[in-house]
Amino acid sequence: MRRIAQRAPRKQQERGQSLVEMAVIFPILLLILMAIADLSLLYLTINTVEHASREGARMAVKLDDLTANDSRVITQVDNLIPDNGQYTGFTTITNTAVGDCSSTDQVSVTVSGTYDFVALNIIGFTQLNLSFPTEMRYELCD
């Protein structure tokens, strides 16, 4: 008589399948979570630097002796950008001077720099150049 080979129960045959599936999916999930965190940091950086640019322009429109690249405006903007390593690329801060108080006199403050990605370096995104110009009407010409 022929002997029928006994098979292991179905549960034992699939015992390693979950582990293999997890090994395949886990790196993808981890990369997605890291990308979400990196993009959240980018969003925070954009909001912080944009706010600093706005506050610098707000200060500049009230100065009666404003000059181009005024150190007071640069210091104001610099103080609003945290010094925690995330914002090290934002070092270019410029502002324009006021001319003859014509109706179109605008004060412009621009903060520009590069954002270094943390997690997205893995897939090739290394840096993003950002520039935040803010223009306001010079108030002392009224």
C-alpha cells in the first residue's frame, strides 16, 4: 500500500508569512512617517522665517533713518529665527532703503536660505532654496 504523506496543518505552513510581509512593508511605512515628519519641519520653518521677514518689514517701515541693509532690521529678523540648528541656512537678510517719499515708496525685507532635509535625504531630496520677500508701504512718508 502506498503511504500518504501527512502535511503539516495550514497554520504551521503560513507561520513565517507575516514576518516576511512585515519585513517588506516596515521600511516603506518608516520612510512615509519620516517624510511626514520632515515635511512638517519644513512647514514650521517656512512659517517661522516668513513671520521673521514680516516683523522685520514692520519694524523697517517705522524707522525714520532707514538705510539699505540696516543692522537694526537684520538684528530684529535674526532674533526671531531660532538658533537650534534647523534654521542655520537662513543667513541672507536684506532690506531696501527709502527714497524721496513718493507714493510708491516700499520697504522690502527678504530672508533667504536653504532648508536641509533630514529624512528625505534617503530618497534624494537634499536641500530646498527658500526666499521670503515682504514689502510694506513706508509709513513715515504720510
